[in-house]
Amino acid sequence: MPFIRHARAGDVDRLTEIGLAAWQSAIAGLADGKRMRRVAETSFFRFLSDNWLSALLVEAEGSVRGWAAREHFDNAISDLWIEPAAQGRGLGALLLGEIERRIVADGFDVATTKTHARNDRAVTFLRNRGYGVTWLSTAYAPQLDGDVEFIGLSKVVIAQDEKR
């Protein structure tokens, strides 16, 4: 039975592995090469080393299988990563639901997130859970030496009649 818990400092290496594997799966065909992998791995490790308190993780089948974070403890979901071998098993939905509950408990009415616009699996996952597209942006990514499109999504996480 899967369960969710707060990350601990000792989880950083495993969470970095999961983030990197899921990132590689999501960007397959968009960016290749050892340099990009090293940049991504370093980014995950630094983020998690500095922000592990903001991360929740999901354990299933005796191992950590994914994680999500609200970097600034606001209504923005900065990360949600499920290891590729465990995707499609409901773990991402379980983790997203818990993050949304915490967003509501912290007094926010709307959850927001963003992803690479070509990350079809993530966009579909979020749209199937009630998220709608709120913005589209293009920015130059020096690591890729090209423009990258990002998509912002949001969802009302508290019913109108429940607002204070």
C-alpha cells in the first residue's frame, strides 16, 4: 500500500535519481547528451539539498517511487516526479492530491504549476485532474541553445461555498 511522508535529508540522493530519470523520460528527443544530464542532475541535487523540507515523497513496494515539492510553501507546485517504471500506477495522483490538500490547508484557493509545453504526459496528467492552461511562454534556454516553451496550469482546489 503506497504512503506519503515528508522527505528527510537522507532522501536527497534517491529523490535526485527519481527526478533525473523522470526528467530524462519527459524530455526524450528534445535534449540529449551527457552535458545536459549533468546539468539536470546537479540542478536536482542542489534543489533537493537546499529544499528537502518542502518535498513530500511517495513510497510503494518498499521503495521511494516519487516526490513533489512546493519550493516556497505557497500555492505553486514546483516539482512532481514519479520514476518512469512506476508511472501509470496512481502514485502521481496520490501525491498530487496530498499536495493540493496542503495548499488548501495553508489557505490557498488555487493550485498552480508549470511544465515544458511538449511534456504531453504531464500536461495530460494535470488536465485529467482538473487543471486548465493559464499561460504559455517561450524563453531562451542556454543549455539547449534554443527557445523552450513552458505551459502554466492551475486548478481551483477549494469550492466557492467553502471560501471564508
